[in-house]
Amino acid sequence: MLDLINEVLDLARVESGEVKLMIEEIYPVEIIAECLSLVSPLIAQKNIVVENLVKAGVALVRADYMRLKHVLINLL
């Protein structure tokens, strides 16, 4: 419940412009692999197969690392 409240408060801060994003160049393959490794135990428990089709060498993306990681984990 506390995590949900913190996420709502964080979203409100982003919408109000109070949060400063730290935009940097990120390789998608690395952050996706990290997120998959974090959720892999949960995925395995549910007998779900997730395949990472992002290949190394894919162009960089510009994003806030922690925010992008949070979004990807939520999606997974």
C-alpha cells in the first residue's frame, strides 16, 4: 500500500514539474536485460515465457534511467 501511495505522490510531483528528470543516453538492451532479471523469479512462478528480442547495438535512447526502469518493471 505504501508503494502505491509513493507512486501516486511521485506522479503528482512529475505532473506539477517538481521532479527534475536526469536525461541520459541509455542502451535499451542493457536496461531491458536488467529489468527482466529482476522480475524473472515472478515470471517463472507463473509459468510465463518472456523473450527479449532487443539486440545489442540498437541505438541509444535518451531517458531518465530510473524512471524508464520503473516503467519497464511495471509493464513486465
